[in-house]
Amino acid sequence: MNAYTDCAEIVLWVRHADGRWSARTVWLVVLGGQAYVRSAFGRRSAWYRRVLRDADTEVEVAGVRMSVTLRPVDGLGLVQRVSGAYRAKYGSSWPGPVESMNGPEAAATTMRLTDVGQVPQLPA
């Protein structure tokens, strides 16, 4: 996960039920070597709902695509630390969006990236 430390954002690829892939650029923070993302639009976001239904998910960092599993985060303390990491990383450049990302709706969608593996070739 340390490869994510310097990333301002990643591209999250999520497979639709019909096999198509869609991409969404998302902000990423790293705490204690673990990477976290949130849905800026909370549970209304289509990518977030697909991930919760166990859709295939990949991340793209610096042109390299990797399979990944996103796991919902429980625990107010960890969610608050992730909020602090968003504030520290993006707050001075993007104060308005950071407040939205740290609001209750988006904070409730905090997910940890796990099971990262290299994708042998890009899907068509």
C-alpha cells in the first residue's frame, strides 16, 4: 500500500453486472500503511453500491492497474482519523470539497483497500 502514499488520487474501476467497466477518479488517503477511499456522494454513488454487491474492482495508479477489494470500515475512531487524513492532505487546496468528504454522508462510506494484486492485462 505504500505506493499510494504520494498519490493525490487514483482511478477506481468497477465492473457492472453486464461486464462493462466504469472508471471514477477518487481521492485516497493512507494511514498506518493502509489506503482508504470514500464516496463523495455517499451511498447515492453507483460505484459504491456496486462495490458493496461484490463487483470486481481495480485501481489504477500511475498507469498500473491492480485488482483490489474494498472493505467497509467500522468504528467511529478510525473514520474520524480518516477524516483527519483527508483534511491534512486536501484541506488547504480544496477546503469546500474536503468538508463534503468529511460530512456524515460521505464519511459513512469509508472503505479500506485490501487484497491488492497485479492485473495481468487490461480488460478490453
